[in-house]
Amino acid sequence: MLIAVTTGMRQAEIFGLRWLDVMYNEGLIAVRAKLKGGRMRYVPMVPELAGELRRFPTVIGEDRIFPPDPGATSGRQRVEGSFQDLLERAGIKDFRFHDLRHTFASWYMMNGGDLYELAKILGHSNIKMTERYAKLARKHLARTGSTAREIWRLMELETCDKANIG
């Protein structure tokens, strides 16, 4: 979950991660998913995530960070049970693992992120898809209009005060 909410990576991308994809010195994670043209992309890795990955146990003879459980018929089984258990314990309903990707996108935009950069991070070739992910953030940004109005009002007051003094 930590990787998903701090990078915006898809579940399959996370479970495909290999230790050589974690670029600690650069603060990046290489995502080797199937992009058009076979290119890979890079997502930023916050220092806290890097610290957690450094503490994560490696499996001897396995280059994947999250290898499937022995005997698992699908690599997804490892997350689905634990993720559902976590949601139940937290009392969260109607939430999917993919929603963490949307959460990342919204938080990224609400903290001043650029839509074009977000598209690159998420691996979108079409900016329209990125806009769908960031729509919640737009509502947040629209609310900042009241903050801008307050700043404007304070600037006007200061200008009026200076005009009355001089």
C-alpha cells in the first residue's frame, strides 16, 4: 500500500518490481511495465519509502521484491487477502487497491503538482486520462479561490493603509 499511495504505481507494476528497479541514489523506481514502444518510466521515491524498502526482507534466490507466496496460482493472491483484511479492520468499504493510484494523483495535484509531470509519473500517453485521475484535485484547487480572494483583500488593505500614511 505504501508504494501505491506514494508513487501512483499500478498493482501489477508493484508486484513486478525487482530489487534492481529501486534506484536509491537517484530517489527513483524504474517501472518496467509494457509502455508503448517498450519504454520504461521512472517514478519518484520519497526517502521514507526508500527506508521501508531497505528494511524489507529479501527472499534468497528471488530478484522480485514481492514474490508470490509458495503454491499461489496468481501473483495477485498475496495482496488481495491482506489488503481486504486491512480494509475490514479499518472499517473501510467500497475501496479498491486501484483507488490508491487515484489518491496519489489527487494528492500530487493538491500539493502543486503539474498535470504533464503527473501523466509521465502515471505512465499515461494521453493527458485526458490524467485529467480523469486529477478531477478531485480540481475541486480542491477551485476552493483555493477563496484563499486568493483573501490575499487580494489583504493586499488592498495594505495599499490603502500606505496611501493614507503617505
